[in-house]
Amino acid sequence: MLRNITKKLAILLVISAAVASCKKDKNEPDTEDSSKEFKYLRVLVGDELSPKLTQIDPSAAAITTYDAKFPLASIYGTASGRYAAVLYGAQNLVEVFDSGLQNHDDHVDMVNAPKWAAITANGIKPAHFKSKGLESLIFNDGDGTLSSAKEPDFNTAGAKFKTINAGLLPHHGAMAQFTNGNYAVTTVAAAGAPVNRVKIINSTGGEVHASAMEVGAIHGNASDGTNAVFGAFSSASATSGGVLVVNQSGQQRLIPNPDGLGAFRFGTILYAGSAKKFIAYGAAKGAYLIDLTANKMTPLYSGSDAFQCKVDYAGKNLLVLTLDGKLRVYDLSTGSIKKEGNVLAATPSADTYKPVLEATAKFAYIAVPSAGEVQQISLDDFTKVVKHKVSSRPVRLTLLGFESSESH
């Protein structure tokens, strides 16, 4: 009898462990040896001068190079973790890179070797990129259209992103995806006019909610699926700034900048998924938490020398890199600083292409153009650095894959 009870308890423990393991995704990193990167995490690097992409497999210390179409591409990882969109804005072309990594809840499979996916897009001046679920969305500045595609189509021969025409005029625009399938998109009143309104459209371009508020010079945005937040001046006079909050129901409001910032607009808005926090960033003013409930912004880092500000891959921490070479890591659940210290030599403020930052739960990755390398810096000990030689002028950086080392 006792033996049977013990056996049943053992089976229950095994089942519980299996169920727990199935809940892991790229936003829930495994806990394991902090001295080594996750097996299924990849770093993709683009060059200023060379039409090459370099993939780093940090766990294996392996470097692989792939032929791209043009240099200086903008690269963005998709929400699924498997793909990266590669935007050649000046050449009116978008390609997609396939890491071959696919998440299966409790493990990761390598379903194919890294390669270029089959799908492309040909919008005019593709610029902003967003990804939610399995959908990738691009705003084309040259004609005011959107390009949309779903990942199951990415490796279909001859596949193209579909074009969504919402009747927008050409402008340097931005968009956000909502969980109900609609999009928030910026608008302009006339060609060449400032970007001053946001409306909500459906997936075919039809208007769902008209703009409810006019602001000034919108730039940068992020979404949690229910609310989209855009950096903006309060009005066309540009004497004060804030963030425009657009709810998927059509409601709009402005959260003003904190007192003392003056005539300033935050040009970058970030969203940290795991921490469920929005962050406003501007190099001249630093990084601020946006509290949608309290309708206010509070400073995390208020210096005027921050040139990189990134949410880590799991969406839990914020990393700020300043011109003096200091890296600061903030816990977004508390708003407190976790660690700070120098990781680079000082960066000249006049440099056109400065070092570029991304981070996982274990490491910060900094592409250093002048050195032709990506530095992998331990977040436990900033003095522990692995230098990956990649290309002559690495200026673009994104992460792919999963914070997991679990396979079959």
C-alpha cells in the first residue's frame, strides 16, 4: 500500500514538473548557469558599409555571415522569436530572415537551417516595424500605406506582404496593433504637414474611430494591445510635450511631461511586456516611466547623455547606456536601479553611428562600430566580456530566438 502511494506521488511530481515546463516562452527565461548564454538565443548584426548580416550564436561562440541585398538595413526581431524583418528603406524593399528556431512551449526545435525566408515587401520607404502574435506590420513613409503579413506565409514561394491602404498621405508615420485586430495609425492634414493626429483603422484600411485629439509632431510609439502610446508635443506650437494615449475603443488623452522638461517631445516610446510598463525616452532628457493609471510620468534616468535605452528581451528590465561608457540596469517592476558601471570607453557625442545595445536576462550585447565587434557583457559582472568580431562597421543589432536551452 505504501509503495503504491509513493509511486503515485512520484508520478504526480513528474506531471507537475512537465506542466510547469510547458509554460515557458521567450518572455520567461529559464534559470540556469548565468555564465553562459541560452542555447537558443541568437544575435543578428547589420553593417553600415557591407551588404552582409552576421548571426552570432553566443552559446556556441559561433559566427555565420549571410548575404543581404544592401548595407545599412534596419533589422527587427518578430514577436514569435523566430524571424527578423530586414528593411532597406532607401531601396523600397523588405526581406525576412528565418533563424529556423521554433518554440514548442517546453522545448525549442531547429526546424531548418538559418536562411532567408521567401516573403518580401515592396512598399515605398518602409520605416516603422511592429510585430504582435504572428503578424508583422510595416509603415511605408513614401505612400502612407501599411504592409502586413502572417508568419505561416513567410516561407511560401513568391509570398508578398499585403498592402493596406487607409487613404493616408505620405509621411514619416507610426502605427500600433491592438488585440482586437485593429490598428492605430498616424495621419497628416496635408503633404509635408506635421504629424498631428492618430486614428484607428481595421485590417483592410477602413476607419473605425476618427482622431479625437490634435497634438503636434508625433514620433515614436508602443502598444500593450489595449493602449497605444505616442510621443508628441501638446500642440502645433511645440511649447510643451507629453504622450498621446490611444485606447482601442477610440478614447484619446494626453499625459503631460513632468514639470521642468520645457518644450520637449520624447521621440521613443517602449513597452516592457513582462513588467507591463511603458517608458518614454529621449537622449536629451533620459528615460521616464509612463503610468497610464495615474496619468503621469516619473524619471528613471534624467541625465542628458543617454544614447541607448532598451528593454531587455524578456521585458523585465531597462538598460541605459550613456556617453561616458556607463551602463545602468533598472528593475521595471520597482523602478529601482539594479546595477551600474562602466562597460565602454567614452563615446563622442558627434559620432553618427554610436554603439548599439540589446540585452537578455544574462548579457548585454553592444555593437561597437569603431572596433568591428559585438561585446557580450555579463550582467552579473561587467568585467566579464566576450568580444565577437563581426564586420567592419556593425551599426544594427537585434535579438532572435528564445531564452531557453531546452531541447528534446
